[in-house]
Amino acid sequence: MIDTNTRKSKPKYSTWENTIYLLKNIWRWDKLLFLLSAIQVLAKVCIPLLEIYLPKVLVDSVLEKVSPLQLIGNLFSPIIGIIILNIILKASSSNILGKKIFHRMKYSILQMDKAIDTDFENIDGPKGQEKFIKASMATNSNSSATEEIIDTSIEFFSNILGFILYTGIISTIHPLIIIFIIISSFVNYFIGKYVNNYEHKNKDNLAPIEKKLRYIRYKTGDFQSAKDMRLYNMSSWFQGMYDKLLKKRIYFQKKNILHRYFANIVDGILILLRDGITYGFLIYSVLYKNMNIGNFVLYFGAVSGISTWLSGIVKNLNSLNAISLQNNDSREFLEMEDNMNRGIGIDLPKSYELPCDIELRNLYYKYPESKDYTIKNINLHIKKGEKLALVGVNGAGKTTLVKLICGLYTPTKGEIYINGKKSTLYNRDEYYTMFSVVFQDIYLLPISIEKNIALQPEEDIDNGKIDKVLNLSGLMGKINSLPEGKKTLLVKSISDKAIELSGGEMQKLMLARALYKNGPIIILDEPTAALDPIAENEIYKKYDELTENHTSIFISHRLSSTRFCDRIVFIEDEKIIEEGNHYDLMKMDGKYRKMYDTQSYYYKNDIGGENYA
């Protein structure tokens, strides 16, 4: 089992700070919701007060033997008051219901905006994903903190006001009763707070499990994985892993339930003692202290009421504590620090300054939570218009290096210069416009092919440019075979009219997207891995045309594809160990030559024979 122990640090904000933060947002975003909540507080206090006052009036009227007309007159005001207040309560509740959901959605939108906009490093990895999952727990249901704060606040302030009014009534009996009720309620509060803190700490166990369960649920319904699941009998693994993870989640959820069960038992015992002693004292007062029946009824209702108000306060305080802990997770995610420059940056290179010059100086990079550097002391100068190839074994740091150049990662040490200017001086979003990138991972949007390429509204798409990049990428043949052509929808899991592209076709689409963007720096990370040899060869033949007037970086494991590049950089053990053009590196007879010979072995007629090419 995963270790359930204390979190590394205390919550950043206290319950008081989080409550004020949430209430301020209600006021800032929806003043009518705030006003309706205040009306509910008054109604919730006045209705019970009238309800315990009504029996006293009735008993006093009967004992005084008033006339029927006078009895009706005595009862009229409290009854009408109760009716009107209930109407107000119901009407305001109906209005609040929908507003609560919209209020919660505000936080969901903030979280989504943060996830989309925050520095890539913040969400790239398990820690960032766990933060996001914990934050979403504060917004993913009607009982989540960001919606629950409204009901809890209404109840809390109702209970506070009710307690003050009822304390004034009961204190006339005996002040010790109030003291006893308050002490028992404090005990309940601290037990409830202990349970809330335990449940919050337990989230460190539940969040990683929930992340894995979400992955399994997603993959079992994903078209891309459905084939492999059937052909390789992966379903048994998925089912077994899901059952195993579900048992772990139930195990930790049971621990929450057991702690909550203990708190409820203590609460029940204290309520029994508190009410038993108080009611016993009232009965004693009627029998031996000459308390009249009307006052007895009023006090009896007030004692019951004050117990309810005080229990409510304790329950609300614990609820506010739980809400605060959830909100800490939400705020921790929303307040993740962004290191990239979001303000005014230096000007992007002008057209006469293109293509771009790239220089890496003493570059180091270490992933968060990692002990070792993925990139060590990289010094590399990529000249204007140069076609550079990055090669090396898997895990050498090639993709990490291009992510650093693109601005997705911030160097741990060292600097990146574009046209002699530090990359950190550019505005982050403007900096991104300089790069047309094709990564290994491919993500398509459930929109038309042309919109997937242009990533713009249909009216802004340059059709001539679309046709050009479709031809350059080799996808035009596929487009011409489709009845809807460029307007064909993608992602079949979303639309029945959509199609699914093959792996090679998706790579061509990503290449077309990069070419349409036309950033002055082109980065291609294994762009032909899913292409057949003929299609791959066609791309290589066009590479000069694809990268004309651009500085380009090409990552590939197939060393035969690097011949068209001006320079090849071989990375191993997180640093550059060889560089030069293909022929220079072959003469060097080093790591590159060894890898090239190993790969080309299988393209020869026989061992020691000549290449087919």
C-alpha cells in the first residue's frame, strides 16, 4: 500500500483566509448571489424563532382563556410571518441553485485557463498532473468546495445569528447551561477538524490512484488503443490493474469513513449528554421553581434550537476547514509560479533579419524532482538558415534540448540566444510564434482538416496557402480522395461524420500545420517515423524546399535521413560528443559511424556487400 503520512508542508492558507477569499469572489463575481444568501440567513433564523414563539403564545392564550377572536389575533402575526418568510426562503433558494453552479464553473474555467496558459514545465510530469487533479476535486461536483462554500456560509452565519439570539433567551434560565453546551461543541469541533485534516492528507494517496484510474478509463474507450487491447489480449491487464487500483482507492476511502464514523459516535454521545442535562433542568424548574408552562415551552424550544445552532456552527466550522483544504489545492494550482516573460518583450526579428541565428551557451537542464541533469553544458551555434540534425540513442536528451530552444522549458543553467538576444527577453507568446514544430506526439482537434492545419476560424484561412502545404507535406492525394476534401472532419470518437487518419497521414498533417504557421525556425522531431520508405524519401527530396529561408533542426533515429542536413550533432550522456556533416563523421569513425553502420547493415545484399542505394 502507498504510505499514508503527513504532507510535506502545512496548507499555505488558513481556514479564515480561504473563507474570506471565497466570499470575496462571490461578492466580486455575483453581487445578487451574495444578497440572496444574506436574505436566506435572515429567513433561516427568523422562521425557527417564530416557530418556538408560536407555541408559547398558544399555551399562554389557552391558560388565560382568551376569546376565539383574540386567540386568532394572537396567532395571526407569527403564522403570517412564518408563511411569508418560507416563501422568501423558497424563492431565494431556487435562484441560488443555478447561481451556485455557475459560481463553481468560474473556478473550473480559471483552472482550465491556468492549465492551458501556465508554463509547460508546471504541468509536464506527474507532480503537475497531481496538482491539477487535486485542484479539480474542488470543482468537479455540486459538493465541491467552490460550490459548497455558498450553502455552508449561509448555514454558518444563520447558526451564528441564531445562537446569539437563543443564548439571550436561555441565559435567563441559568448561564451554566450555555457554558456546558459551548464546551461540548468545542470538543466536537476539534474532533471534526482532526478528521478533515486526516482526509486532506489522505488525498496524497488518493490523487495518484485516481490519475491512474482515469488513464485506464480513458484508454479502454479510446479508438487508438482498442485494436491492441483485442489483438494482444491487453484487456485482462487493464481489468486486473483497474481492480487492483480500485481496491487501493476503496482501502484509503474506508480509512476516511472510519475516522468520520468515530467523530459521529463522539458527536452523538455529547448531544445525548448535553440535551439530557438541559431538559432535565427545565423539567426540574417547572416542578420545583414555579416556571409557567408558556415559558417552559419557549425555553424547551430554545434549548433544542440552541443545540441545533451550536451543532450547526461546529459542523460548519469543520465544513469550512474541509472547504479550505480543498481550496488550498485549487489555489496552489492557480498560483503556480510562471517563470517565462509574460510582459512586454523585445521586438521579434524583422523580415530582413531572417532566417534566425540560434546559440546555446553552457546549457544545463534538470527535470523537477530529478537528481541528474538531462542536458549538460551544451554549447552549440546554429547559423542562419542552417539545417541541423540532432541524433543519438533514446533518452540522450534530444527532445529536451528542442523544448528548451522552443521556450517550453526554462534552462536550469545557461542561456539561449536568438539573433544574439537572450530568449528570456522576448515575450513568451511572441517567442512561440518563431517556431514551427512537429513533435512525436500527435494531437488532432475534432474539427475539419483545414482548421486542424490553420488553427484559425474558417473565414481567416488562406486556401492557397493550405493547398501549398498539403502538396509539400504529401497529403494532397489523400485530401483529393475524400468527398468533403479539406473540410472533412477528424476524430471519429467525437463525430460520426469524421474520419480516422493513419499514423503516416497524421504526421503529414502535422508537417502541413508547421509549414502553414511558417515560423522562421522549423523543428522536426522524428517527422517521418510513421511514413513508408517511399513517402519518407519524398519528404527528404523536398526538405530543401520545406526549409527554404528557415533555420531548421531535425531529430531522427534513422541516420540515413540526416545526409541532407548541413551539420549533424551526436548527443550522448546528456552532452555533445561529435559534430560535423555526414561524411566528416563517417571519417571520424566514432559513435556516429558505429550507429550508422549498425543501421545500414540490414539494407545490404549480404554481409560485407554493397548498399541497395
